[in-house]
Amino acid sequence: MASRGSRPADFAVCIHNGEYDVDLMVGKIYRVMKPKHNDRALDVRILDESGEDYLYPRGWFVPLDLPLKAKKALVAIR
């Protein structure tokens, strides 16, 4: 994901889910949301399995550079 101030990746794949095995699935692609004003730089805002966006450790995700067609398809799923 990009650093604060630059444009974040639109999607990232989860590589670790800690104790959040209901909210995050390892190997699944998640939408990365725009950070809010008070979000820590070490965290990333993810639209998780609950359908809401929450902060998770940035190291749990690998940003993906997807083609526009793939991005549109993933956004349409939700």
C-alpha cells in the first residue's frame, strides 16, 4: 500500500489474519479504502467480510496492481 499522502492500492491480498479468521480470509483479495484522518500509518483500512471497513496491520496485506477490468469486476461483487 502507498504511504500516507500518496494514492493507496485499490486492492490487496490478505497474507495473515491474526485472530480475525471470521473477518479476513488468507489468500482473498480485499478492497483497500481511503484512510481516515486519525488512521495510523502502520494500519490499512480494509473492507472485510462484515461488509464494513476496519483497520488492520498493513503487514497482513500485499498490494495488488490489477487491470481496470479486474478492478471493476471486484467492485461489482460487493
